[in-house]
Amino acid sequence: MAVLSDRDLKKAIKEKDLEVSGIKMEEIFCSSIDLYLGNKFRVFKNSEISHIDVSKGVPENFTELIEIEDGKKFVVHPRELIL
């Protein structure tokens, strides 16, 4: 796994190796991109999941619905899977 610098991220976006829509170049920082998302997420309960068979769907009890109040922050940690 590689961590890209802001210069590498901008180059990857320009060359279409990385696609992120609706962002401004000033929202790209060293090894990160600020994203603006909705306010409802499903967070996987990692301690209860060994694998996911997408052909069978994802049972609701494997995720927790999180709703963030307007203006509040939600941090997605490295390797964290959210929907």
C-alpha cells in the first residue's frame, strides 16, 4: 500500500488514475482529500464479521446506522469500511 503526496494525488486525478468528482484542487492535502458526504452512514461491526458474501446481501445486524447532525464531524479511520 502506498501513501500519495498531494502532488501525486493531483497528478492521479488529472491523469484519470483516481476519480473523485465535485472536489476543488485546494481540498487536496498531503496524503488526504477532504470529502463532503451525506449525513447517514452504515458502519460495519467489525468484531462480528469474518467475511461478506455480497451475493447474499449484507444483513442489517452486521452494520449500525449512524446519522450525523448537520455541522458535526464524522471521522473515517484508515481501513474502516462504511456505506
